[in-house]
Amino acid sequence: MFRQREAVLRIFCEPQPGQPVELPRLSAAEWIPLLRWLDTSGLALYFLGRATELELCGFIPHEVHARLQQSLMENTARTEAMIAEASAIRRSFQSACLSYAMLKGFSLWPVSVPKLELRSQLDLDFLVASSSAAAARKILEWRGYHLGAISGRSWEFHANQTGEMSLKDIYKATHRRRVELHLEPADLGRDALLDRVQWRCFRDEPMPVLNPVDLFLGQGMHLFKHVSSGFTRTAHIIEFRRNVLARHHDDAFWKQVQTLAESSPNPKAPIALGVTTLLISNAMGSFAPEALTHWTVDRLPETVRLWVSQYGSDVVYGDFPGSKLYLLLQRQLQGLGKSPQQSLRRSLLPLVLPKAINQKAPDEDLRACIQRHRKQLWFGFFRLRFHVVEGARYLRESLRWRRLLRSTG
């Protein structure tokens, strides 16, 4: 299974002179799980764009190519709708004189994401000063959103979350909307990101985004967060790699990144960039300049390097909802003085119910209510199965991992 996914990922690498690039000839049955992985990993439309660029579409069965083209058409409309929504929110924030910036998503254009319609984007993210949080919330609520969850300094807003949602809908322009506000504390001083934002012309409108150094560091930390917490969308790996390649020969840029990372309030920054860079290098070949690797990859502890070599493939090619092998990495980081996100017991088998996947509609009748609860029950069993199966796998792998550490110690 991983071999097919490796072949897909290889087409994103630059071919060597005289070396042909091709995809394996897969049967229609083999394309079914591969296509599902492309969807859940966020790679489907990136793959279509790259295959078209390299004239490899002849390797793709007609029905698969047609489905990808349909998804591209739907995602183009979805992207335009999300851009319109982001622009409307930006104008409201600007009119209210809020301190804010666009995060992730559209702010990755054009370096990490050359064509926005090829990106599978699920929500909008804004960094907002704590002093502007109440006003930003009021604006979003006026636009029909409601505050659905608070996690640390992140506020998650939803609109029109009623009705059934499935994997086939991820490219469609639906009425569902989601916005996350990430609050920046007021006491950061020189570390405040919002004090050094840049304005970029985005579809003929000015949009505040993080400056390139802050954006790169944030992108790397976000990728590491997923690597060390269960499931990683492989599309984020492609986007991070593009950013590195675009700056490959810019030594001044890498010096600024190093200075910021080593003085960052987050002490994991050099390790985070080292893990993500080594992970991508193992999967797609060497790509990062020595100006980045000498203070990140080269300084990784041997136990962390061992984890990447042993379990990196699960991160890059794994299926949703991921695995619990990241807990082995967390234990190594804990040995370096980095605190785990939560206890091992709670990570293996959380004693909380999963959050609701669909909200109750105002005019919900009995049949719709039963269907909603049936979907929620199915989702609960899905999560329970994941925790049981992956928990057992973790316990088995932890024994092998301890043997590996002893043999290399």
C-alpha cells in the first residue's frame, strides 16, 4: 500500500536529467483506496495539477481522472466562496480598527501554494490581538457564526453546521463555514507577531499576513504539531517543502529564521524544524540547505532521529485518523525537558465523548433527530475502535521501541 503512495509523492520531486517520471499502472480496484488517501491527505488536486504539468494523466484511469477534474471544478467554486468570505471578514475587521492578520491557508500563497484552487482548505484562520478578541467575536456572530469551542487561545466558530457531511463534500461550496481566531497575548513585547505583519495584495485587496520569517516558522511549527499528535495531512508536507525550496539560496533569510527560532518563546522550534525537515528528506530526498539543517537536523538527538527513520512512513503515508505512535516521539521529547500535551493514559484511551459532528437544526423533526444521533453513535464507535486498535498497536510497538533503544544505546 505504501509503495503506491510513495510513487505518488515522487512526482512532486524534480526529476533528474534524463530520468523519466512515471506512475505505476494501477487497476481500478487499486485506485479506490489510493484516491481516498489522496482526498484525506489533501493531495488529490495537487496530484492532478502535477500529473497534468508532467503529462502523466495517461497513467490515470479515465474514471479517476474524471472524478479528479470534477473535484477541481467544485473546489474552484469553493475556494472563490471562501476568498469572498475572508475578504468580507477582513473588511469588517479593518473597519473596526482591529489588530489582526490572516494565518495559514490563503496566506501561504503564492510561495507554498502557487494555485489556491488546488488546495483543500477546510476553514479560515486569523491571528487577533487579545484586545481585539471581543470585537472580532461580535463581528463573526453578526455574520452568522457562533462560538463552538475554545481550546487554549484558539476560538472556533461555526455557521450552518446542520445536515450531513461526508468526505465527498470536502470540495463542494456548501453553506457550512468555519473560522478560527488565534489570540495573541498582549505581553509578548518584541515577540508580538502582529507588530511586524506585512500587507499583501490578494485579489486586488490588501490583506495583512505574517512576515515571511514568522510565516515560515509558524508553518514548520504547525506541521510539527500534527506530526507529534497523530495525523498529518501530507499536503502540509508538500507546502512546507515548497517554501524551503523557494528560499533555498537565501542565506540571510535562514539566518533570520535561526535567530527567531532560537529566541522564540517556544523552545521546541529548532527540534520541530529538524524533525519535519528530516521527515521530508527521508520521504522525498534531500531538499533543505545547510543554512537550515546545521542548527536543526544536525542537532537532533539520536533517539529522535531513530523515531523518524522507524515511524516516518506512518506519518507521511498513513490513513486518517492516524496512529498513536507519536506518543513514542513525545516520550523522547519529554526526556529533553519538553512537557507532553497530556498524560499517556488519557492519550491512549480518552474518557470523554467525541464532539458533535452535526448540530441540531432549528426545524429538526423526529426522523432528522434520529438520523443525527445515529451518525453521532457511529462516529463514537469509529473513535472507540481507533483508540482500542491504535492503543494496542502502541503498546506492542513500545516494546519493540525499547529493544531498539537498548540495541543502539
